[in-house]
Amino acid sequence: MNGEPDLLIGGTWRHAADRGTRDVINPANGTVAAVVDEATADDARDAVAAARAAFDDGAWRATAVTERAELLDRVADLLQRDKDDLARLETVDTGKTLAESHIDIDDVTSVFRYYSRLVGAEADRIVDVGDPAVISRVVREPIGVCVLIAPWNYPLLQMSWKIAPALAAGCTMVAKPSEVTPLSTIAFTHLLEEAGVPPSVVNLVQGSGAALGTALTDTDDVDFISFTGGLGTGRTISKVAAEHVTKVAVELGGKNPHIVFADADADSAIDHVLTGVFLHSGQVCSAGTRLIIEESIADDFVAELAGRAERIRIGDGMDPASETGPLVSEQHRAKIEEYVAQGVSEGAKLVTGGARPSDPALAAGSFYLPTIFDRCQRSMRIVQEETFGPILTVERFTTEAEAIALGNDTQYGLAAGVRTSDSARGERVVRALRHGTVWLNDFGYYTAAAEWGGFGKSGNGRELGPTGLTEYQEIKHIWHNTAPTPAGWFKG
Ligand code: NAP
């Protein structure tokens, strides 16, 4: 960063092979926040080779689980020690508020603590095969070399969901953050070294997915690819990996319904719908971007919501007064503007937003106003596609069955919210929704101890929880006969 080498390959920090660099832009003001090394495909190949050699060497995977658990705890301690610095990096890189970045670093810490405890408590499974001479046991072993690819919206958080279980399992790895937001991951990789992660166990490259993707995925040297990002990229990586029969877990986008029944507590419903969609300017995979609301309360609810949306304080994430920051880049804002134009042309009713803020103090940043479209139809692109920005669409229903049908009418299936004071109905609806996480009378919360992942085209893997560790493990059955005798099948 800023002249220091940023690629960690085979235990050595180095610059890119061609000395290429990239300017990392602060989206709040358009200035260059840092200059980082931009890896080449050769660098990525070196990183995979280093991770392969370190895994095949066997030393890391043979470490006692207690040793790995202690290492994860040391990482957690260092994260807390450097929390303020890491949070600042996350804010200048992504634009999110400093308060959100602090929460992110606490969450990253809890992921390391969780996997430290979980891996320490793992036990082999003994299978009774009916012969006292045979010890049959099922053991878990590290899956091998992992490629970990993360997006830009929660750079360190998403990466930690991968690195923590991969380390806990005894894997070696190559981490690739988004080219747009590499800063916190670079700083964090230095912490991993300080915590005592052996050389070559964690390798770090940053650069564009297009430039590095083939080197990272089109190879027999990788055993598992964990990818979080968009549907199109997930498809590309899955196809490439299939040629090598490499296991892939893709964690993709969402188009998440937030269903509000007329009997829901109004104050908390409005507040959670607002936060659910406009937090981090809607750049959240589980953002509740589709409000599905009972017709009888819809007009008043939407009016109240629009008033609240107009009062959201937008600004530089470093300013404590800001409640939400800019979009991550000018390029991303242009995409949001296209979606808004599309919504208008498709006939949705623009209730509020739909423009850049007029405040001249925000002119240099990639800011966009919280935007609400009412009277939306399921066929509209803004209803079906993940906009990944501050855009809420409103659809109305009159029956419970209609609400469920609308909630499931998406190619995605990442997350959903349901709000009602009728708990029996609430339970019926949450079971009927085909989404990986469903909140009943809440929205957006998660814990390191519970699985996260999607149904449908939101992905095929699970992160966090016990399954988030088993993704990084192979399962081996060991049949040990302590008193061998001839099989006796062939008589000659
Ligand atoms: P993206 O464009 O798909 O990029 C994700 C990562 O993949 C980035 O590191 C990107 O690198 C890399 N990449 C791009 N092309 C690649 C290729 N051919 N081979 C290997 N890697 C490649 O997604 P994004 O725009 O960063 O992230 C937004 C998406 O992530 C949204 O759809 C959001 O819903 C999803 N997301 C899902 C979850 C979840 O838990 N399901 C969580 C967070 C975000 P570069 O950036 O360097 O090009």
C-alpha cells in the first residue's frame, strides 16, 4: 500500500511482477485513498503454487486443532487491537459509515472466535459395524488448497467467513478481495502473519477478477473455490471449475422480499423496512429491496416511509453525523441510475428519490438519494433484478397466499422478512418462503453460529455455523481391523 508491497506469495510480501498498481478511490469524495499493487496472472499462479506446496508439505494440516484454535483466537485479539484502523480503511474504501465499519470488525472478530471454539470441539464419529475387532470411524480432514474470492460491499467480513473456517480446518489458501476494495484485507493479512500463520498458508493477491480469474480457477491445483459475488461471475467460475471437478461454493445475490401484513406493529415495521433497504445505501446482498405490503395499509405506510427516507442523513462515512454513505463507485452509481430510468419507463410510480443529492458538499462523491417506487409489477426489471443500490420497490397483496407467491417470485432466494402480530400466520409464511434466511418481525440480523446462504440462484453453499466449516473439509471413513483374517472369498 502506498509503495509497500501488497501481494503475499509464498511467505514473502512482493510487488506485482510487472510493477502494476491501482488507485483505490474514496467514493465519498473521489480522491485517491491509496495506491496498491495490482497482481498479474503470473502472480496469481505463483500464489496457487505456493498454497499447493504448503498443503502438500503436510506440516500445516498436521497441526493440532488446539494449536489452530489458539491461532484463531490470537487473530481475534489483534482484530480488536487494530479495530479503529481497520474500520477507517473499510470506510474510506467502501464509503460505509464508520459506525457500520466498527460493527463489521466486531463481526469479523466473532467469526474467528466462533471457529476457534467449534474446531476445538470437533470429534470423530465412531460407527458400530457389528465386529468388535473393527474400529470404523469417520474423520474430517482439510479439503486442501482453497481460492477465496470476495466482493466489495463487506470486504473484510465476507473474506473472514472464508479465511476463518479455512484456517480452522487446516487448509492453505489464496485470498482475492475485490479490486475496488482491497485495503482492509491487505491490512488484515499482515495481522494473520503477526498472529503466527505459517508462511504460504495464506497467500494474498489483488487485482481484477477478469485478469486473475483463469489463473485462480482454471487449474487442477485448487481443491475448493469459495466465491461471493454476482450471479454472472458465479456462473463463469462454476463452469471453469467443473472442467477440473473442483468443488465450488457460490454465494450470490438476492432480491429479498419484506412482507408486511396489516396487523404488524407499524413503528417497528416502518423502521425495519427503511433500515433493511437503505443501510449501506442498499449495497447489501440481503437488503430488503422488495416491500410486499397488504393493500389496506399500503398508502399510509408508503407515505410514512417516504418521509423517513427523505430525512436520512447522507454524507461521508467518516462524518459521525452521516447515517449512510455513497455508492461504492461512479460506475456503480451509473448502474443505479440506469435502473431508476428503467423503473420510470416501465411505469412504476416514483415516490421519492430517483436523483443525486443536490447538496454541493456531496457533489464529488458517488451519492444517490434513497429511492422508492410504488405500484410495481412482478414483471418489471427493478422488481426482478438485483439493483444493489438504494431502490425500494413496492408491491401490494390482499391474501396470505398472494403474499407468499410474491415473496417466492424471484430467481433468487437469499433472505426474506415477514411482519405480523399473528404468530401462527408468521410461522406458516416463513416456512413457505424459499429463502436461506427468514426474519419474522426483525430484519438483517445474523450470527456466526447460524448458517448463511441462499436457495435458488442465490447460491449453493453455506457459510458460518457448523456447515461453514464442513465446506472446508473432506470426509474420510477409516476401517481399521485390529484382528485381520483372510477374506475367504476365492477358494483356490
Ligand atoms: P462480482 O463482480 O461478481 O465480483 C466478486 C468477486 O469476483 C470480486 O473479487 C471480483 O473481482 C471477482 N471476479 C470477477 N470476475 C471474476 C472471474 N472471472 N474469476 C474470478 N473472480 C472474478 O460481484 P461484486 O460486484 O463484487 O459484488 C456484488 C455481488 O455480491 C452482489 O450480487 C451481492 O448480492 C453479492 N454478495 C452476496 C453475498 C452473499 O452472502 N450471498 C454477500 C455479499 C455480496 P474484481 O472486483 O476485482 O473484478
